[in-house]
Amino acid sequence: MIFNNAEQVIKDSIEKLKTINADARDKQKDMCVDYYQYANTKRYITQYFSGSLTTEIPLYTVNMTRRLIDKISLVYKNPPERGIEDERYTDITIDKNFTMKKVERIHNLLGTIALQVIWKDDKFVYVPRFMFEPIFDIDDRITPKGIIYPVSKTSDSIYQTQEDEYVYWDNEQHFKFDSKGNVIHINEDDLNPYGVLPFTFLQPNHQIDEFWNDGKGKDICNANRQIDVAMTMLQHHIRKAGGQYVIQGQVDTNNIELGLNKVVVIDDGQMQNLNPNVSIQSIVDGIKFQLQQVAINHHISFDFGLNGSKSGVALKIENVSLLEQREDDVEKFNRFEKELYKVEQVISLTENNLSLPDDFSINYSEIEFPDPERERDDWEWKFKHGLADKIDYLMHYDPDGLPTREDAEAYLAERRKSTTIVKEQGTNAENIFQATKKVEDKPKEKVEDEPR
């Protein structure tokens, strides 16, 4: 128990949630999430353009953040294999691989996050939390002993009038409260039924002595915003490439109309075109430089597709730094999964009366770059030395459609049967191709020349 009573919890929590640091941190997270989801990112560059510029050209934004975050999230690119001697574990964690791929991307985007384990519909549900306030002991400011997070509500509806509510957890207590400090009881005694915190906290590799740590997404989102500004300016200069019309003299501007299909007539004045002489190519090169810089910062190599396709070996050499970073991430997620499994054990025993074994292991699949020639040589070598057959080949390339050898054998048998039918029809006299061939092979009758 972190606090002696609920009143102390609520008072301290509301003060934490209203701090300036928490507000700034949440705004940064909101921006990163918006850029990843590509949701109204124009609002983050509107302040840099004033006057009539926004009415002349639309603000130009690009969806760069999601692509880079997904590209550097390689740990769960392929589903890992978890070694647990209980087949029932697979049934109650059916959504785990899908959720963990999402958790890795959110973690790379935002940094410090919490993963909550919930028992629902006879299985585990995993909910990533990034808007929360950790509760610490006085002697340990790194490992949370409790957590507070806001209750999700529908914020897009104009009819939504829900009061802000928050959920509190520690090893012993569990309840909700609103922004006014009123306690909302979840159970009779506000007790945590598990006796442990049903959360596991995930930290970036660069954590030193602070609990809150930014993710890789902060750098990427800021670069994305800079590129949005540059791209908007590029569109402005492209439009202004034709020059700026200037009229000297006293003229009625209401009667002046400019256009490609309009003739300008000026009675008392002189009109000329001023060319800005802006190098559009220099702006494009500057944008490319910014893209390359943020890519290099995160061990990503690309050349804008100028060098064509590359072999798997060449791609692996180019991305060796990214693969080394993945090895560090694999070690981190290996420890994270083991901590997560301990929470699952407690919740499974409490909610389902299922005691999961203590032994747990996880094996992450290696990343393979596409190399058709090498892959073909590997399969030919396996076929030659009796290490694989057609069944293994089919199961490798279609694990979902052919999960077992029996399925693959049935597929092959059907193919053989189909091939035999086609051959039989090919030798049938009634076959249209045979009939056509006979007509073509039939000797043509000699036609005598008519007398002239």
C-alpha cells in the first residue's frame, strides 16, 4: 500500500496530473501520435505561415513518421516462439503477437509506456498505456509501485458530457475517482484482487536515472514537421516561379485581372514581372538532406531508389547498424516478456484457476532480407542431400494454408490428380486442341489450274 487512505491518493494524484511538466509531456505525446496516425498534422505548421499565403496554396504535409517507426520496429516483425509446456496458454494469449507488434511501435514512437494485462472473455487482453502517472516509493523513483491513468471516453462527439475519471492501481488498492475527488468504488473494499500490479513497464535502452524517457519518435516527428514546412515553402516557390506582377502608377486594382487567358489593359501605369530567381532544386536538395539525416540517426539506409534493386546480402550490409540495434531491442523485450509472464501467471490463477508453469522461454526469429538466387540454391542443396522435400517447401511458403504435412500432402495429391486429368483430356480424340491439330495436319487437296 502506497497511501494510507483514498483521500491521500486522490489529493496527491490530482496535483501530479496538473503539473506543468506533465502537461508539456502529454502535448509532445499527442503530437507524435497525430503524426504517426497522420491526423490533422497541418495544425502543427499553421503558425509558421501567416497573411494570405494559406489562401493562395494549401499546406503540404507528408506521412513520414509511420513509415520510419514501422521500419525500425523489427523485434516482432515475425511472430516469436514462446516455450511454455501448456497448450492452453496459446488459447488465452491468442491476440498477444498482434498486440506486441503494436506495443513495439508505440514504444519506439513515444518511449516509456505501460502495458496492462486484463482478463476478458476467457483470455488475456493487452492494453498499452502511455497517458498515465506513476506512483513511487520515496526511496525508489525508477520502479513504480502504483499507477493512475484516465478512463477513455468518446471525445469526438459534441454530445459527450462525461466527467473526467481516473483509475488507480497498486499492489493492494484499486478504485476510480473523478476530477473533483469523488471516489468511485470498483469493489466493496477497493482491493486489488491480484495482489500485484497488473502492469509491466517498458523503457528505452538509453534510460539512465529518470523514469520518463522519450522515444525515437520525438526526433522523427520534429523532422516530419520541418519537412512539412519546407514542402509548403517549395509549393509556394513553384507557384511563384512565373514571377510577381508589379504595376507602377495610379490604377484601379478592382479592374485588374490576371490570368493565362486574360489580357491586361492599363490606361495610366506600367506593368512588369519580377522574377524571384529562387533555385527550386536547392530546396529539393535541402529536403532530401533532412530526410537522409533523420534516417541516418535511426540506422536506416536509403538512396531514393536511384540504384535500383539490391541483393539480400547487400541490403544486410547496408543495414548492419539497424540489425545491431535490433539485437539490443531483442534483449530488452526478452526481459520484458518474462516480467509480463509473471503477471499473467497471477491473473490466470485468480481469474481462470489455471496454474501456468514457471518455465518460460521466448525465441525471436532472425530477420532475413529477400535474396531469390541464394534462396533457390539453399532449397536445391536441401533437396539434393535429403534434408527437405516438396512438402517442406509448400509448408514453408504457405504456413497458413498448409499448416501440417497432411494438408500439404493432400494439396500435392490434388495437383497430381488434376495433372493426370489434363493429360488424359489432351490425348482424347474429342479434345478441341487435338481436333484442331488434325485439321491443320490434314493434307490439302490439289487444286487444278483453271484454263485461261
